[in-house]
Amino acid sequence: MFQKILIANRGEIALRIIRTCKEMGIKTVAVFSTADKDSLHVKSADESFCIGPPASKDSYLKMDSILMAAEITKADAIHPGYGFLAENEIFARKCAEKGIKFIGPTPEQINAMGDKITAKATMIKAKVPVIPGSEDLITDIVFGKKLAKEIGYPVILKATAGGGGKGMRIVWKEEEFESNLHNAQAEAGAAFGNAGMYLEKYIEEPRHIEVQVAGDQYGNAAHFSERDCSIQRRHQKLVEESPSPFVDDALRKKLGDAAKKAVKAINYEGVGTIEFLVDKHKGFYFMEMNTRIQVEHPVTEEVIGLDLIRLQIELAAGKKLEQSEYFPQGCAIECRINAENPFDNFKPSPGKILNYQPSGGYGVRIDSHVYNGYMIPPFYDSMIAKLIVKGNTRLEAIDRMKRALKEIKIDGIKTTIPFHLQLMDNEDFRSGNFTTKFLEDFEMSEEDS
Ligand code: MV4
């Protein structure tokens, strides 16, 4: 087992990882930018190391500073958390070159899933269902239009270097194909330095359902049930839950089998997520794989009764997986509490947190790095806490969530709490009747004063 882990991240996930390391008797090193010098991840780690000024590119993304911190503190492993360097193939390789274990997949596995056309081709070979579309890059307009006609409009153009919604264009009719392709190529080129685009049938009003998976160093794979992440706004997830109210036992089995096939196809090592689009007929299609721990991992932890950060660390140290050890029980929901104003288009609302009182009690968990008097820096994302509840049934979990949302007190900033409270009372949400389109049509009722 590792003696000392450097956490190459900040905020709640850095604290989350440090907590598990403490339980495992592993020493921790925090890295921080000058904007985070008073952060809880810095205070709770055994050692800390300043890696630069506030901007991410000068601190949390600076590979050489982080690697130097690991060498100086003699850390034998690095946990990247999510975001920042978590899916950076070059960073994973640099860690290996220095003899420091990157807690996650190999550089080759990151690369196999990072390029979306390659990932899709790998899934086709592994007999995992994919969305009908082009098997190669679209370089020729005439060929692209011919293929789009065969697939049938609407189609969607996606960047092979993209993911999470960046560099996508829906094309409703042939007249719009050429201009959309040019615009999407330009956008992808600027955003990723790779203008490569591919084509798919556009699935209207799908659900976003993802399966938590893991693979060990011996070729074994396991899945840990699904999460429904359909409640998103502009590709930002706001609520995640497990199990999905749309998934029945037959579909759950199919999703789990497909997800395990995907893991085995690339001999994946570590924890990861297979994202599926599920259509109204319960047809499901591989969309992409996230080769990192995700924000919403606690939802799975609560239904499986499993510390996924511990599992990541154990897998990196050579643990063998056994599917039969894991089965879901009950319902868990997570609400992301962001420093944003839901009455003003979710506009960021950084500032100082005053009169903070977290909720607690039976079935309630808060993963957060904030405290009373904490100043939210404007340089990073706006998530300040994850409120996770567990119940025996979905409605029990929803009502517990309402109670816990009302119990939290946060002054000084605007948060997404009023949004979540209105959502928990929405009849379509309560009955499980929602798709990824749900929030486009959701209207907040007036702010009470
Ligand atoms: C799609 C799609 C419909 N059809 N692909 C958005 C994020 C990126 N991972 C892929 N996305 C989509 N791909 C086909 N062929 C609809 C979306 C999509 C979406 C997916 C999941 C969650 C929210 C979404 C919101 C808009 C569009």
C-alpha cells in the first residue's frame, strides 16, 4: 500500500480524498494556489505545498510544479480527483516516468477513451451498442450529406476530441448541413486543437444514464449500478440519483453487462463511468467513458455501501475485484449546491459565506469544503457543496432532501438551493417523468421576499 498520496486538486474532492486516506492510514500532501491558502484541504492534509498563483493554468494544471511537489515530499502516488489533470494522458505518463503511481487508468487507456471516434470503434468491436453514425471523420461535404440522408435527419455533429457537450451541432435538414459542419469544425479546432468531426443520428429527448464501473490489473471488471443524470442545464448536471426511475431490472442487467464489456475491451484499470443515452423505447447506446472519479460518485457510494475513493486507491495498489460483493440497496439523490443565482439564469455569485449551518441527521451527507466565513474564490467552478440523501424509496429520499435543503443556512451569496426545493415539489420530477430536455422547459416560480 502507498505511504503518502499527493492530491492534485482542490475543493470538496481534495478533502474527500484526504478523508479516505486518513481512514486508510496513508499520509497526505495537499497542493494549493495562493487563492486557496486558507482552504480546508490545506489544513487537513499532513503536508501542503503552494504550486502557484490563482489561475488554474498556473497552479492546478501545472504538471511540473505538481510533480516537483510530489518529489520533494516523497509522495509515492498522486490522486488527480476530477477535472484539472484527471484525464490528461501526458500527466499520467509523466507520473509513471518519475516512478509515482497515478491513481487512475494508464495513459493508453485515457487515450483510448479520450478520442471519441476511437472509443466508438472500440465499443463496436466489443459489441456494445452505439448510436448509428459515421465510423470515420467527416472530411468531405458530399460524403457527409449522403451519410446524413442515409441515417435520416435530425443528425448531430460531434467533435472527436470533445465530450460533455462542447463542439456539438444538431442538423435538422440538409440545407443546414454544410454551414453547421464548418462552424462546428472551427469551434472544435479553437477549443481542442483538433477540428475532427463525426456524425450520429440525433436521439430526441433521451435520458442520460451512466454506469459506475471498475477494472482491476488482472482483467476483472465490475459495475456498481446506474445513476440518472438527466437533470442538467447547459451540460451542467444539477441533480443525480440512483437507481434511475426509468430503469427496470431487465434494462439494469443489460446496461451493467454492456458497461462491463466496455471495461474489459480496454482492460481498464481503476474506477470509471460508462455514459449511455437511453431513448423512450428503452434502447440504450454508449456515448462516452469518463476515466476518472466523478462529482456524483457519492450517489453510488450510498446505494452500494462502498467507498469509491478507497476502491481507487486499492485498485492502484493491486486489489482484485469480485462482482458478487456489490449490490444496490435503497435510493440516493445528490443536489449540487452552487454559488449561483437560479432566479437570474444561474449567474455566478461568488463572495463570503456567512451564517453557515449545514444540515444533518438520519440519511443526510454533505460533501463540502466550505465553512462559516469562507471566501469563494472567483477563479474556479461554482460548486460549494454536494447534498446527498439516502432513503428506502425514491419518494422517501425526495422528502428527506426537501427537509435537508430547508435546514441548510447560507447567507452572503445566492445558491441553487431554491431551485432544488422547487424541483423536489415538481410533479414530473416526483413521478420520474423527465429527460435531458426537462430543465429547458422548467420555469422557476417567483422569488419570495
Ligand atoms: C447526443 C444527443 C442526442 N443524440 N447524441 C451532450 C453531451 C455529450 N456527451 C453528448 N450529448 C448529447 N449527445 C445523439 N446522437 C443528445 C445529447 C445531449 C445531452 C446528453 C446528455 C445529457 C444532456 C444532454 C443535453 C443536450 C444534448
